[in-house]
Amino acid sequence: MTELVDPEDPAAGLAAVVALRRLADRLEDSQVEQAMRAGWSWSDVAEVLGVTRQAVHKKHAKRLIAAGVALRRR
């Protein structure tokens, strides 16, 4: 197996962490939007993500509204 990051280079390792966080954020945004378009509630999404309903709403509501997603109330 080929090493993706030189274990002796902290800068490369930290850059990989940043890249993974950005990828995870984009994936979360996409999947939350897909779930909400499919009629999921904030509570449904929060349960799967392992966070509170309020946390999901705070993080995603404005973006989803701007994208034209019809959001459920509770």
C-alpha cells in the first residue's frame, strides 16, 4: 500500500486533515439537502448524524432555504 502522507512531515499531515474536513463538510451539506428534499425532519437528520436537531438546523437552514428547499417544521 502506498503512503498518502509522509508520516514524518507534520505540514503534509495537517494539510490532509484540512482536506478531509472540507470533503466531509461538502458531503454532509449534500446529504442533508438530499434528506430534507426527501421529506426528512430535522430530528431525523440529527439522529443519524449524532447531533441535536438544533445543531443541524443552525448549520444548514440558511443554506437550504437559499437553495429553495421546502423545510418541514418539526
